[in-house]
Amino acid sequence: MSNSSVEQSYSLARQRYAELGVNTDSVLQLLEGIPISMQCWQGDDVGGFESVGGLSGGGIMATGNYPGRARNPEELRADAARAMSLIPGKHRFSLHAIYLEHGGKKIERNQLGPEHFQGWMDWAAELGIGLDFNPTFFSHPMAADGFTLASRDEGIRRFWVEHGIACRKIGEAFGRRQKTPCVTNVWIPDGMKDLTIDRKGPRELLQKSLDELFAAPIDRSCNLDAVESKLFGIGSETYVVGSHEFYLGYAVENKKLLCLDAGHFHPTETIADKISSVLLFLEEILLHVSRGVRWDSDHVVILNDDLRAIAEEIVRGGFLDRVHIGLDFFDASINRVAAWVIGVRAMLKALLSALLEPTAKLRELEVQGDFTSRLVLLEEIKTLPFGVVWDYYCHSRNVPVGLKWLEQVKEYERQVLTRR
Ligand code: RNT
Ligand code: ZN
């Protein structure tokens, strides 16, 4: 598509939206201010750089063997930067503790410090993006029996508390340097495969561990703590210590961010409708936007009804500055750079579509009790030229329009990825 046809189509689309009272130019400005936190772990199948080759485990497993996985921090940074260059707007990058740079020395997880992430901080500063962080409570001998913060073994429990504290300090260092708070998200795999007698004990231990982990004073303007619940995992099908109810209570009582992962609830349960409830009791939340196919499979996020509903809830509720949007998927069966681009672009499209909605008008109809008109208008706006506005957004922010980005990914695959 030529530049002038993108612009011409946009001016007609702008007119169509204006008829409904929606200013597309202001919408695009708003959209530009929403950062999406792109997850590092899509780039190397959740391997990390702790040891050569990395090891997976703790119920997290990427499937597929597409060539070109990033094998070291330099490759991962190059891949992520390539993906970001194909996505409109400035975004963030979410690191896991296992993506440290150890300089050839063995660093225990409870000994990690900001110095092991210096390369990442420099890279982020160069790109002008913010970093988020995640302690890694899996892929480790101390997590081999499936318990970390809720372990009955005091040595193991203490080790993981210390890891959590170390990670919050790293998050604080990120935040101080980048001038936006780093969201540091705690997810642990703890749970039981089969029938569990004592469901209370491990939860008491987890509560105690979190209290210790969060007791270390950290500047809230630099680091925000989040806690992520889960329903079940591989090997923890029957019982997960950090359930939704556990963390909802914990977050409310301790003023933490609650992380809602789209794949961590019952298969027909979606997170969109939870947002307006939890934000009555919490200042801010983190979303892990993911796509479960039949189970918590972490497929690449696409523009489907679930994703649209999440974006609509954020926009309709006026929650844009209280919801941190992070992506959480890992697919090793397709080009990993493309997976990132597909996921972030899909999230942005969902937000754009939500921002283009004549929400005030719809709300008015609802309050008046005119549900007929509400439904008619909702159906009508589905076929407005939303794609044209999206194309113009990409064009005006100097990233490839339409399928053009894929050509660039293919070229990168030929030049770089297949040579690994
Ligand atoms: C696991 C959680 C968690 C991880 C990442 C890698 O079920 O969703 O967020 O996916 O920490
Ligand atoms: Zn998650």
C-alpha cells in the first residue's frame, strides 16, 4: 500500500469516527502513551543464561524447535530490539532473574545484584525503554521438589526469600535508572500433583515468606511488587499454594499489585471482568496477557474476543494508568521474533479498537435503559474502518504497514537466525 493511499484512507476513516464523536488523532496520541511490557522469555523458550544451554522446569515448558533461539544476552537483545523496531510506540522489556550476565562466575540466586543486569540497563537506556523484572523460582535444584517460598525446609524457604529480596533490589535499581517504576512480579510454582491433606500449612508458610520478602525497604517510586496466582500447573494439578483467593487477600491486605494471568483460571473463566472488581480494592494491577488453548498453554496472543474484552475493560473503566500490561507467552514452534511482534501488535490493536469506541454514547444508552440501541451501536462499530486507523498509526510512527514487517523478520531470519 502506498503512503498516500494510507493517508487518504485515514482521512475518510477519521471522518467516519468523527460522526460518532470519536477523535481518531487524540486516540492515536493516547495509544502512543501506553507501554506494553514485552517478555524476554519468548526469545529463548524460558531458558535463561544461568548455565550453558539453560534448563527448563518447574511446570514451565516451551514446545517446538524452530531454529534461531537466542543463546546469550547479546542475541536476545538484538532479537528483541528487532521486534521492537517493527512495533509502533515505545514499550518495555520484562526480564527474569535467570537472564543475568554472570561473566563466567557462578552466582547463586540469593546473591544476585543490579551489577549482573548492567548490560540490560545500558541496553534499555540506549533504546529509551523501561525494564520490568521477575524473580525466578523455578529451573533450580532448590525447587526440585516443587516447593520454594512455601517449603517446609527452612533452608530452602530462606534461600528463596533471599532471592526475592535480591530481585526487588534489582527492580529498584532499574526504576531509579529509568525513571519509571519497575514492576517486579513474584510467581512461584509451589503445589502438589495429587490429593493434598494439608492445604493450610503451605499457605501459612507462603504468607510468612512473602511478609519477610516484602519487609526489606524498597522505594515504591522505583519498584512495584506484584504477586501472581495460578489455578494449576504441570505437576501441581491438584493443589497450588498461591491460588487466586490467596493472592487477592494478600495483595489487598499488603497493598501489593495483583497479577492476573489470562491462562491462570478455569478454562471458560476470563480475566476481563475481574479488573473492575479488583481495582475497587487495589491501587494498581499487572496483567499477564496470554492465550490458553484448551489449557494454560501460553500461545501467542492474537486479536480475539478475550483480548478485546480485556482492552475494553481497561479503557471503559478509565484504568489505563492503573493497569500494567505485560505479555506472557512462549512459543518455540514459530519464528520467535515474529511471535513477539504478533503479540504486541495484537495487544495494541485491541487497545486501539477499545479507544475508538464511542463509550460515552454507549454508557448513556445503557443508563437510559435503551438496551436495543446499545446492542445496535455495538454491532455497528464492529465494521467501522478500524484497520485503516491501525495502518495509519503504523505509517505515522514509522514502522512497517500491513504485511511489510514480516518481510523484515524473514530477512533477519535469513541473515541472522538461521546462522545460529
Ligand atoms: C507461570 C506464570 C509466570 C511465567 C513467567 C515466565 O505459569 O504465568 O508468569 O509464565 O514468569
Ligand atoms: Zn504469568
